[in-house]
Amino acid sequence: MTESVAPTTEPSYITKLALNAAPFNNKVELALYFGGGQAGHRLNLLLHLVRASDKVVNLVAEQGYGKSTLLSQLQQRTGDEIRLCFIDAEQHADITAMLGQCLVSLGVSQDEIRSADDPIAVLKTRLAQLRRLSITPVILIDNGELLSEDLRGEIDSWLSWQADQGFLLQAVITSKTPLLLSGSVQARLQTVTLPALSETEVPAYLLHRLNSVGYHGETPFIEKDIKRIFQQSSGNPAIVNALAHQQLLGVKPVSRSSTLLDLAAIRYLRRWTGLGIVVLTLALLLVFQETINQWLTSDETKRAIDDTTVIIETEEAMPTVVTKEQAQRTELAALIAELPGPEEIEPLKPIESVVKPLVRPVQKDNIPAIAAPVKMTPITFNQDWVMQQAATDYTFQLMGSWEQEEVYSFIEQYALVGDVAVFESMRQGRVWHVLVYGAFKDKQTALKASAEWPTPLNTLPSWLRRFDSVQQQIKNKAVIE
């Protein structure tokens, strides 16, 4: 892994590139949001789940992947039909503070909160009022893994409340690893993973961040820089930011493995310096041994020679010392050999959900091949076709939107042909446009089927539904012409 330099408040390259702000800080800033690739798909899925289902969504990703940014975008994209309460588990450590935050966000006055004998009863009443007004209350919880057991139990209780309209409260909870909730809430849980940036997304991500703060021109990152940034970050956006900042500052990356090798070399030198002096001294004694013997002729000299002979015998007994040296060298060589080089370090892998992927492989003979993008009439079938399908058959719901044009654009963008249908229903007094794709005799056939979906369609989130539930939705919430 590479040590990265954290972005400063005002990096020196701001003036050089004519920027109006720092592009690669890790603050949650709406203007810097990169909606391309997988992040944009996940945002659309969150909006769809909040608007068209009663799911409790668990957004799972490692630190630095952009979970908080996605929650901020979700707040910006929802309209009056949804009322949000945002909680950061890192800052709310007790039930009272969290409850007060939710009551205020859901429109309860401060006077009513202060005078309430049972604030939790006030919250339940307010949720029921919003539901009767066709407004969906949603609690957004960031850093959900930091919730205490008491807080998690309290939230489980809130999410289990029901009335005639169904569950009173929905939720989107972010965490580093999948959450485990209780009872009926766990049954509603929908895990959504947020993947890392792919290698093809990194250059677009970097240029988007620069353009968002006023940059004009070609990217300042050469292909070699981008490849290195991707390899060292494994696509983690926070690390990509730090490495890009470091690159623009002109700071040479400091490899941790290089640092360890330097420390090993220092230990090596210290260990062998003293021994080298001893060996050199003994070598000099051996070189001048004959001269010393000629000088010493008296009895005292003979005794000295005998003493010297003892020293020589000690020298001849050096294999013990040499063996120790060799062992030390072997130990050092093994230490250095075990240190991974930059090319040997395995990059961090994105977290994998314990829940099966939302999009699954499809067989060619069960769904038409998807042609290359061409201009075409987007809709093959309408809701009449949906109503004619067998109730026990299955289809994939790919998206829903208030805007019909968004559905058409989606069909054209992914070149959908064959069993493509769009139907309409009413939500919160407005027309809701839904896109479904394919018709399968059973769930196993549908799931087996998706292996043949081409990229990028096979990476998009989808919802496998039985036709009877779709047909019931059309009947119960039909659009009155």
C-alpha cells in the first residue's frame, strides 16, 4: 500500500490550474458528486426503493466509497412526496437526541416536543399523519455500524410500526458491513452494495472533480498516472482523491514497502558494522604475523608468540562466529524477501454483500438478445400486454420514474428490445411510469436467464416480480384518463 498525502485547504496547484476551490478533498460537497457509472445506478436504485416499495435499505461499502455523498444526493433528489430525517450515528449517541432530531425534521413543533409526555408516541402519531397525506417518511442513518445496541433496538421498534397504510416508516442505513436487524424489519431489509470505481471510471471521475471547481482543458493526468492511481487505490474514491492531490502537488509517492526495506538495511548495517571491525582487526594480525614472529626472539617473546598462537587458534575457531554471521545474513535475506514490493501488494477488494446480487444472469433463449444502441421506437408493449401475461410468470422491473422521458431514455441508452413494456400507476396523486423487461415461466428460469445479459445491463440493479403483483398494481392504482 502507498502512503498518500492528505489534501490541504488551499493546495498550490489551485492558482496554476485556475481553480476556484480544492477539487480532491474528502468533504461531502454536492457540486463534486460524480454521478457516472455505478454510483449513479445505485442512486437511482435508492430513489426507486424509497418511492416504490416499503423496503429498509442497507447501503454497504468500505470507508471512503462515497456512502455519505450518496445520502446527500438522495436528500437533494426527493420531492415533497417524501419527508426525510437524517441521522449521523457518529454524532448521535443517545435516543433522546436522535428522537428530537427526527421529530423536528418531520415537522413537529418545538413547543409540542417540549410539552409531550411521551415523545415516542408523538413520533408514531406524526408518521401516521404523513402517511394519510400520501407522504412517505424516511429516516436516513449514516455510519449505521456505530449505532449502540439500545439505539439499534429503538430504530427496529420504529420500523416495525404499522397502520392501515402499511409500515409507517422506511429507512436507508449505510454501513461498512451488512447489518442484521430484528424480526419483521429483517424481512424488509434490502442490501445494496456500492462498488469501487472501475479503471475506466477513474479518468472521468478525476476530470469531473476538476471541472466542478472551474477547470477548463484536457486532463492534467497522463495515462501512466491514472493507471498508478487506480492500482494503488483499488478504486476507493477517497484514496483516489488523496493520490490525485499528491500527483498535482508533485509529491513523489512514498511506498511503505520501500520504507520497510530501508529500515531493514539500517538494521543490517548496524548489526554488521561492529563485526566487520573485529574481522578486519584479525585479518591485519594475520597479515603481520610473520613480521611479529621475527621481532620476538627472547623467552618473553616466545611466550608472547605462544600467546599469539592462542589468538590464532581462537581465529581458527571462528567458524562459530562465521556461522552466527551467516545466520544473521540468512535472517536478513529472509526478512527482505518477505517484504512485498508495490507490484506484489494485492489491492483491497470491494465489500461483498451477504445478500444475492439484485441483477442475475439470463439465458439467450429466454430473453431476446440486446442489439447495439440505435434510434428506435422505445416501447414494444404497454400495460395491456402486462395484463395478458400469466399471473404466475415473472418479469424484471428495471426502473420507475415520475418522468416518462426518463423511461424512454433508459430504454434507448441500453438498447432494450423484445419483451419491453411500460405501464402507469398513481403514486401520491401523480402518474408513476414503470419499465418491465422479459417474461419467464418461473423464478429459476428468470434467475438462470440473466447470465446472457450484456454489459452494462447485467450490472444494473433490478427487481424480479411476479406478474400478478404488477397486474394488481395496475388495477389498484390505475390512471384515470
